[in-house]
Amino acid sequence: MTQKLTQAQKDRFNRLTAQLRECHQAGDFESAKLFAYDIRSLAQSTGDKARWLYALNILSETALMAGKVNYAIQLLNNSVQTSNGTTRLRVEAYCLLAIAYLRSGEIESARNSAVNGINTIKNITSKFSRQNFYKNFIERIEEEAILAGARLENTPHFDVDIVQADAIKILSESESQLLTRIGSALPDRSVNLFHTFRDTTLLQIPHQERLCLQPPPGEIPTLSIGKRAMAALKHICWATLCDKNDELYKAWSEGLALVYDKKLIAGAIVAAFSGANIGSSVLAASTVAYIFKFTCRTFCEAFAPKSIMKREYKKYPNS
């Protein structure tokens, strides 16, 4: 049973939660663990399960950011088993669990988690909130499905000079043309997983609400999947491109000429793709060409990866 919190306990919860969020945003997994388990100890003494589950989900996403996929799966299974079947925290746990299973290659487990998440969203009474959850949940799962299908078993090798040259050849293409090119360059497995997860999730949603989640009428299928693919690829590239202490970020901030000359963006994309075991040179070149269209500030601010847990940051105000 949850006890009424003293002001000192509220202050400590708020302080620890703020510190945990800072670690999450910085991708500092080891420090996040320390703050999360401090929250667990405090929650156990007060009976405040919701605050611990909130911290557990943040820690799980931080673990995914750090590549600790099996650890995240363990935490998230604990979260979905412990949380109430109708809470938004459980929706977020299912979404993160589906992502974790996709990253570990456990496709059927990922599909089951996605279905469970959609069915939990149905319990949200606000139509506006429910639609937002459906949209954000499905888009993120689609992105991860595309990445799962594009991964190779072994680390790929690229020629940065070729990637740079190919990117410059298509630099005059419009954003839609580049996104269509990316959609066309995806391996069949990516496309198949994308459609599998889109169909699986959409079929769980009532017909009238499903209509609001379909692609715009007349949109070219390769453009539609290219948009989702680019959103997914930005998850991979953002940390490499937007490290404010890195030579690339400083050069890009001053203008693209130096970045062109030194092939810094092409090199960063190639490194990010290799680290994620994505081996398509066409995808790499198209991504480089797409990113060349943005200034450093625009890209790094507008395309920062969105946290599943970001919506919950105001759940426990400092009061």
C-alpha cells in the first residue's frame, strides 16, 4: 500500500528522478543504474510502485541506447509483469520491449510485444491521447523493423571515397526523390518486416481509428517506407553527427565546405552504418546526400531521437 509521502521523500524522489533523466539524455547507463536503484529502494520503503516503474522504463531505454539489449529485455519483462494492465507506463514498456526484441533478432517475441502494446493503448479513454499513442507507437516499431531487416550478421566494409562520390552525384535530387531512393534501396527483409509489423499493429486497431493512421492517399509506397527508413537511420547517425565536442560537429557548424573536403559526414555515416551492421552502400550514399541538405544546427535540433519516455517527464512535478 502506498504511504502518503513526506515533503522530504517527495524532494528526494524528484531529485533522483531528475538525475536519472539527465543520465538517460546523456546516454550514461552506468550512472543511470545507480539513480534508478536508489529510486527503487525509496519506492519500496514508501510503497510507491508507479515511481519505480517509471524509473525502470527510463533505465531500460538507457540500456538500449548503450547496446545492453538483453539487460533491457530482462528489465522490461519485469515492468510489464508488474505494472497495471491499463497504464501508460505499461504501453511504453511494451513498445521498448518490442524494440529490444527486434534488436536481438527475436521477431516473434517483438511481434507479440507490439500487439500487447496496441491492445493496452485501447484502454486509454482520451481519444486524442489514444490516437497519439497509436501513431507514435506504430511509427517507432516500423522504424525498428526496417533496421532489423537491414542488419547483416557480420560487420560490413565501405569505401568512404565511393560513398562520398555517389552522394554528390545525387545531391541535386529533391528530398522526396532521395527518400524514394532510400525506400527502393532497402533489402527485401526490411520491406517485409516493415509491412509485417504495420499490418500486425494496424489490424488490432478499430476500423475508424485505423483510417487516421494510414499513409496519405496517393503517396508512393517507396516514398512512404523511405520516410520511415530515414527516421530509423537518423536514430543510428544522430549521436555520431551531433557530438558537440567532435571535430565533425565543429566543422559542420562553420559550414559545409570543410565537411565536403574532409569527407567528414560520409566517414561518420559509414562508421555508424558499420557499427549497426547495415551494409548497403546505396543507403549510405543516399543518407549522406539527404543530410547534406541541412545545416548542423537544423539537423541536430530537429532530428534528435525521440525518447519513448519523454512524454512522462512531467508526470512527477517538483512539488
